[in-house]
Amino acid sequence: ATGTQGADGAQGAVGSTGAGGAQGTIGEKGQKGEEGESCFEFSSPVLMADGSNKAYGALVSGDEVKSVSFAELTSSDLPSVFLNESSSTLTPTATTSIVKTIRHRSDNHYFNINNGIKVTAEHPLLVKRNGTWSWKRVWALQTGDMMYGSDNSEIEITSLTYVSNDWIDIVSMNVEDEDCYFVHGILAHNKF
């Protein structure tokens, strides 16, 4: 005959904590961080309200630059607005804007458009592709795109080169009331 099972015993004491393990290895560098400032090279010519050109790096708050507004596009500092608009036609109205803020810094990577326009990847330019005008960041441009010229002309992108490990002084600015200005004879947005 088999007897009945006895009652469970009491739980034993908790053991001591073991020694800490070795520190893990440092992880790999992450992908793209926060967006940088949109900038042009220091000596880039900016079209002033009086029709003269002034080096980007020589601009100061209060300077008046040539600008343009379009009936089909909203003047906005918000990328969620201006990067999502497009039009097959543009109705320009010449105007001016005032430099509100300006920032100087250096960078070691940029794009060179048409062998002379040195600009950072984030900067929005007004371009026409497949018959439609829209603001596009420089990193999204393609040869064959048409940039909007200061005389309402279309300037073709014939070359577009990414340059790294070449330090240059760059400048960015905010202009108002229209959020665009002409630099190197092409229309650029003032987005920082």
C-alpha cells in the first residue's frame, strides 16, 4: 500500500546577487540625425532690392533683398506647407523682403550645382520637373530640373555633385514677408 504524500516544505532563502557582467560594446553610429541648417556658401551673390548683388556673408539684419510671390504657392516657413504644394503654372509678382536673421557656420559637405552654386543638402529651391513647379530640397534635385531664375527664366541643372570633406563657410537667413530670395540668380527658400 502507498501512503499519502506529505505537506510541501517551506521556501528556502533567496541567494546572494552574482557579480556584475562586463560592460557591453558601444553600438554603431545611428542614421541621419536632426536636419541641419539650409545654407549657401559665404561668397554666394544675393540679389538686393536695388538690383545689385551682395555676398551672402556680408548681409546683415535689415538688408532688403529682391523676392517674388506666386498666386499659386503659399509663402510659408513651414515645410509641411511649402514642400507639399505644386503648380504647372506660376504667376509671379516681384516684391522685396527684409533680412530678419542671419547665421554663419562652417560645413564639410554640400552640393555643387552647375559647377558653382555651393549649397547644403537641406536647402529648398523652386524647380520645375515634368512640367510642374515645386519646392525641392537640394538632395532631391536631378540634372534636367529647371530652377526659377531672377528674370523669370528657367535655368537647367546641368550638373549636380555631392562634395564631402571640403570645409566651406556657409550662411543661412530668414527673410520676411515673402519667404524666398534670389541667390546665384535662382530662387531659394529661406527655410533654416
